Amino acid sequence: MLSWVADTSSVNDGYPVFGGVWTPPEPPEPEGPDPDDNTVSVNPSITAPGTEVVITAEGSMQNETPTNGCLRYVPVSWTSDEVGASGGTFTLSAGSYTANYVPAA
């Protein structure tokens, strides 16, 4: 709150005196992504050994125009529990995060 008090005493020669503590308003919370809206898909959806699949990760608010303080979903890596497979990383391409994977034969 900010207030001015008129001081008519001789202390300040009648000039206004700051009579309160100014507290700036809290900035609004940034709108964040909803983790329930994050998706991962595989194309083709039925995989076969030796056939490449494309893993696509899409996140909530991923394609929204960013604002100051906004949050974004950025997938970093993926792993596989297939014997001999370790995983990989996603790359950003045409607004989507994708990774290629070839299941073992």
C-alpha cells in the first residue's frame, strides 16, 4: 500500500511525507503445461524386427507462442528394455520431437 500524508508541521515545511510501505504486486503465475497432455507415439504402431519406427514426443503447450516465464515440455531421451538396446535422444524437427529406432531382429 502506498499513501501520502500531508505534514503541516514545520519539520517538512508542509511537503508531503511518505507514510507507508509500497509492496509491488506479485506477478501472475506462468501458465504451465499439463503433464497429462504429453503424448508419445510410434509410427508404425505395430513394430517388426529390423523395421525402423519413428518415436514422436509431443507436449502440452509445445506449439504455443511463448511468453515470459512460460514452461515447455522438452523430451530429452528415450530408453528401451530390449536386450542389447540402450536408447537414444530426440531431435526437434518441424515442431515435433522425434527419434528413430530399429528393433532387433
